[in-house]
Amino acid sequence: MEIIWEFIQFTLYSGLIVIISKYLLVTVLRKLAESLNLKPKTVGNIAGIATSVPELLTVSFSAAAGLTYASSYNIISSNVINSIQYGLAIFLNKNQKELQNKALKIDLVMVLLTILIPITLLIIKMESSISIVPIFILLFLLFYFINSHSHKLYLNRVTKQERQIEEEEKWIRGKKKAIIKYSIYLLIIAILLYIVGNLLSNILESLCIKFNIPQIVIGVLLGFITSIPELITFFEAQRHHKKEENAKDGVIEATNNLLTSNILNLFIIQAVGIVIYSFVR
């Protein structure tokens, strides 16, 4: 009976992280982005950061509990599931033709690398080596550089006059009160996520140590759970822009959501997990 209760708590706390992320964190960040009149690429980046918060929490607390394999499998399964969900969202919205753009093709190649790299690290047994952390940081900067410059080359065909109008609109719409309000909301949400994440960490440690549940099982379960916010944002981005009859912007937003989420998961969040594990072991 005790193990059943532990799994109920595991499901409850994991579900709470997803609910808080989807209905509070992602919503607040999107409203903040829209109030500042940001481009679809930037909104996608912000959504990617928001939807990676559950992975940050679960990986950090797993590493603190000494469950390094659970952290690694969490990252791999999250990145794989994110990519599958993205493909499903593109297919169901019939936006495949929008992927012919070179910038989006480059983004998807980098997404593929965020899956192959952690699998390779597991094979060569370097997934928890502290020496990989600076490499992860350099790769994160490289991927970000490639993403930014490919979009400037192949997507951002904006005239000087249009850019000036855009900046003026951003200034008008980016009101100080809205920024302050949403910043306070974000702080409260972060505190809620920390509390729930800490409770989830205790359950993870109990399941692995007390009941001998393999870390790979825990990691894959966490991957499925923490990928739900991405599924929601992929569909929401395309639905939002389809209403405005601009499917391309929806695909740009969803693609940058996917890429940002995956590179954060691998290069930043896994690095955080490695550092935490190195200190606690």
C-alpha cells in the first residue's frame, strides 16, 4: 500500500508542476511578450524558457537526491518527446510547407543534435562528468548564435521604416504597470514551483531507494510529464496565428519554442544537474 501512495504523490506533484507551468507560468510569460509586441521568434524563445522550468526543477531535485541517471533520462526523453509533439502539431495543423524555409531547417538540425548528444554521452558514460559543463555552455552559445543569425539571413526581411514602426509600437504597448504586475506574478509562480519541486524530489528519492524503482523508469516518466507544457504551447502557437491567417509566424514560434526548450534542457539544465550532483555526492 505504501508504494501505491508514493506513486499517487508522484503523479500529484508532477501534475501540479505541469498545471502551474501551463496555466500560470506560460500564460503570464506569453501575456508579457504580447504586451511588448514581440516577434514570433522571441515569443517562441520565451515559451521555450517557460516550458523548460519543469525540467529544471525535476533535474535539479533528482541530482540533489543523487539520481543522476534519472536526470539524464529525463533530459533525453523530454527532448525526444518535445520533437515528436512538435512534428504532430505541425502535421495536424497542415503547416508542413512552412518548414521549407532554410532558417527553420537549420533549427531542426540543431534540435536533432539535442537528442543525439545526450544519447552519445550516455553511451560513453560521460553524462554526469563535471568536465562536460563548460562544453555545454559553449555549445549553448553556439546554437543560440546560429539560430539568431540564420533567422536574420532567411526570415527577417524587414525594412528600416517597418523596424522603426515596430519599435514605436513596442514602446507604446510595453507599459511599466504591466511589466511590474507580470514580474510579481512570475516571482510568486517561481516560489510555488520550488515548493512543489522539493516535494517531488523527496518522492523520487523514496521510490528509487526505498522501493528500488530503476532510475531509467523514473527519468522517462518525468520526461513525459515535463513535456506536456510544450505540447500545449506548440498547438497554441499555431492556433493563435492561424486566426490571424499567418501560419508561418505560428510555425516560427513553435519551432523556436522547441529549439529553445531542447537546448536549455541539454546544455543548461543538465549542466546544472551535473554541478548539483558533483557537490552532493
